[in-house]
Amino acid sequence: MFKIGLNKIIKNNLYPILLVSIIFFTILITNFYSIYKKDNDDQLNNLLDNSYLKKSINLVIKNLNPKFDYIDFKVKKGDTFEKIINQLNLPLKEKNLAIKSFSKFKFINNLYQGQKITFKLDNSKPVKIVEMKIEQSKTKYFHFNRAENLDKFEYKELNKSLTKVLVYKETVISNSLYSSAINIGIKPNIIIEFARIYGFQVDFQRDIWKNDSFQIIYETFLDQNNKVIETGNIIYANLILQGNENDLYIFKTKDGNEHFDAAGKSVRKSLMKTPINGARLSSSFGMRKHPILGYNKMHRGTDFAAPEGTPIMASGDGKIIRARWCGGGGNCIKIKHNSTYSTVYAHLKSFARGIKEGKKVNQGQIIGYVGSTGMSTGPHLHYEVIINGKKVNSQTLKLPSGKILKGNERKLFEVSKIKINVLKSKLISSL
């Protein structure tokens, strides 16, 4: 829907409009009185021919028709750029020029629902586009500006001006990590990342007790209105379990940002201990009575009960070799991590956007959502770890330890750790 700023136009031109209106009605009343008193038809003609009145009316019309219009458009499902252009009040020649000029850019042909596009139109005859801004992300947009007196557009990729602000949060875990974090205003993507970095060493279903707590420092990026546009890295995290602190610090290595414990040991391992947050271990690896078939059968995976739609993460980097219907497993995904390790995720409600066979995924990436497809009695994730073709118990599996910083890297890490601890103290004291 177009939003043409009529209210803005009237507000900006309120004084001249009022002045002209007073003049208009003064002339009208005066002449009408004269007509009434003299009963002279010629007076009416004089009124209509009044040059001062004509000028006044033209002034009003001119003020109500500004030179430029700004039109905001929000992309709806099924919209294309051509469809949007055709809704603008433009001459055919201008529409064709816009479609030809802009459609050569790939992102123009890949619009997404909710994307914002702003047009600046010159109302001079013929009407033409002089500017177009198209939002690409929360932090980036593309700007097209018409070259003066030419039928071509200059293109720029611009970043929105954002301010980085560090946020400190802490709380006692009541029901679950996720709900406790949401209650104090932490964004879901930060919670998922928090669960990922601790997911190598912590079983969130069994290791967290009542009155355990956590602390966290993370980046936020604010616009000019102090609105959070996006979040960044977790700078510091501390999961306090049964009185034992588990500090983690961000540190940039040659491979990028990683999280290390206080001793300089990376938390990153080949596979996460659990690929889902906020779930309950409902069925362990081993012999059990099958809930549907009714007889004892080897259960070669681990089941995590969770509400339908709960995000499921890839437990390690790898390549998807299966993403389809798997019979009794319902919708399932199989990831090959390397020549040794593979993992399977079954009974999914649906796959995450872009997930398909042949796709490479990163550790902690959302790949699907909990469901109850296939042979299932309720929403849960059936998770398998396969080593050299053999299915093993994911909960007792001992994975290779993360790397330990040494030499100059270790010295730099210790300096960075001190700075983060000082930062933590400052943020706490400012509360």
C-alpha cells in the first residue's frame, strides 16, 4: 500500500494555505453580498473572472502539488519488481526504463516478503523516478540516483549508521534456560548461540539444577532511535552450575572468533553433546519396548521430547546427504561431518529454509524443527551418532578435546581475558 505524505504536505504549507483561504472567503463573501444587495447577475460573472481570486486558487493548487512525491512500498508475497513498478503512476516509457535499468541487478529479481522499497518521484511532466532505495538487510540498503538530465541511474551500496552497545544480563534459571533468558529480554538468536557454545560440555536436560544461574555480555547494534537492529557476538558467558563457574571468553584466532575457558582451552569439539535446547531426554540408547510395535527392540539413538516447532541444530560442520522422507523416521536429515562421523535427525515437522541434499551446514546452524512425523507417539527428536558406520550412544561418547592456546596466542588471550573481566565489572557497577 502506498503512503503518500499528504498530511506532511499540508503541515509544511499550513501558513500559505490559511492565508489564501482567508483571502478567498473574504472575496467570496464581499461579492456575494454585493450580488444579494444589487440583484445583479453581472456581479456573479465578475466574481468568476476575478483575477486575484484566480491567482489565489492557483497558489493553493501549487502548494498542494509538491514537486516530489516519496512513496514507500512493502513487498508482499508474490510481488515482483515489474509488478511494483506497474502500480506506480508513471508513463509507459518510464516504467519500461525502470524495469530495464533495475532488473539487471540480481537482488532486484530476488525480492523477499516484508522488504522495503522507497521511490522518489519528480511530478514534473512527464513523471519520472529520480531516486530509489531498496532495503537489503537491517544494516544495508541499495541506493539508485538518476543522473541529471539522463535516462540512467547511478548505484551505491550503503550501510546504515549503527552504534554498538554491549549488554550485560544475569538471572537465575527457573524452568529452562530459554524461558529464563527470554524473561530478561535476551534475543532468541543470542540464547541459541549461548546453548551452542555450552552444548559441547553441558547436557541442558540433566546438568542444570534449580537455582543455577548464568551471566552474559553480548553485542547489540542500535539505530539513531536507539532501536536494536541486530545482535552480534557473545563477548563473555558464565554458566554457574551447582556453585561451579564455567567462564567462557571470546578470542579471535586465525580461524576466526572462538570461545575459550579461563585456562585457554577451546570449547569447540567435533560434535555438540545435544543438538536441541530445552528438550527432555525421553528415551536413551539401548534395548527398550517399542512404543508402537509393542516388543523389545534395540533403540540405536537418543530421543529428546520437546514442543512441536522447537529448533534443531546441526551438531557439527558437514554436508547434508539426506533430507527427505525416511519411512518410520518421518522427515529426516543425515549429515556427513567427515570420514569418521555422521549424524541423523528424525521425525522432523519440517526442514529449515534452504536445507536440502548437498547443502553444507555449520555447527549450530538451524536445520529443522521438532515434529512427530513417521512412527512417533508425540513431538520429539530422534538423534543418532554414527562412527565408521556404527551407531553409538551420543550421550556417553567422548569427543576430542578442543585446542589449547599456547605461546604468543596464549599471552594475547590472557590480556584479552583481563580486559573482558574489567569490562564485566564496569557493566555490573553501572546497573
